[in-house]
Amino acid sequence: MQALLRFSRGVDWLNTQVGKYVIWLILASTVISGVNAVVRKVFNTSSNAFLEVQWYLFAASFLLAAGYTLLQGEHVKVDVLSSRLSKRKQIWIDIFGFICFLTPVSLAVIWLGVPFFWQALQTGEMSSNAGGLIRWPVYLMMPLGFLLLLLQGWSELIKRIAFLQGLIEDPTAKKTEKTAEEDLAEAIRNLAGGKKNTPDA
């Protein structure tokens, strides 16, 4: 179990790092959207590439951060009934869900998504829209995102089993660490402050 807990900590660290950096994709998508809107209104021109790169960035942020979201316990839960149960029963429900739902669905998406991505990579599949982008990067996000989600699901499964054995504290308790959103906001403030405090040449 100690070896499994080390694996769990490694997965937690991996998805934490992914969450910290993937959130920048949302900022990039927002900036590109704003620039595209200004260019379209002011210069009366645009390109489907601008629109598609926004979709690609949003898809990447959504899929790649799925494991991080699970780590933070932020996925939608229907806990109307389970909230009335004891903690141990809630943990057993989680274990059942990770084994019977999350694992097979994630494996199925990975199994079907890898050939989908590989075919697009080999054929150089392009968007059917004029000026569109190549498709394989966004196709890659499907198996990669679900791989991260699967690993995090196994990490959560290990932690819940360890909790039932009395080896660790409640893994479902909310952590007080800064979120990726708070890290992003702080990084932006630091960048803005650095530029403001830079002496003129």
C-alpha cells in the first residue's frame, strides 16, 4: 500500500502541475477572442483559424484539467442521498464509481481516441473550414485528457482504500491550498507589477 500511495502522490503532483499551467490556455483563448473581435470590427476582416484556435485551447483546457478537477473534488456530484450517509459509506460509493464507471469509460475513450488521433496525424487532416487548422492536435487532447483523468481516478481510489485502512486522513476533505485560478491571478498581478516597477530606459 505504501508503494501505491507513492504512486498516488506522484499522480497528484502531475495533475497539480498540469492544472497550474493549463489554466493559462483559458487566458490565451480569451485574449485571442478579444483580438479577433476587435480586428473583425475595426478592419472588417477575420480568419477561421482565429476561431478554431480558441476552440482548440478551450478543448485542451477542459480535457487536460479533468484530472486536476477530480483531484480538487470539483466535479459535479449528485450527493442528495450520499450526504446523509456515514463517511465510510460515502467512501465506498466513491470506490464503486471509480472502479465501475470512471475506469471503463476512460479506458474506452483512450482505446477509441488513440487511433482517431493517429489517423488524423498520418493523413494530415485539415479543418473543412476555409483557413482552418490541422485537426490532430485537438484529437490528441481526448486520449491525453482521459489518461490524466484515469490516473487521477486510480490515485483517488488508492487514497480512499488507504483511508478505510486507517493509513491516511480523509482524502475528500477540502484542501486550503491556493487554486490554479488564484495562482493565475497572482502571476498576472506579478507581471503587471513588474512592468509597472520597471524603470524607464
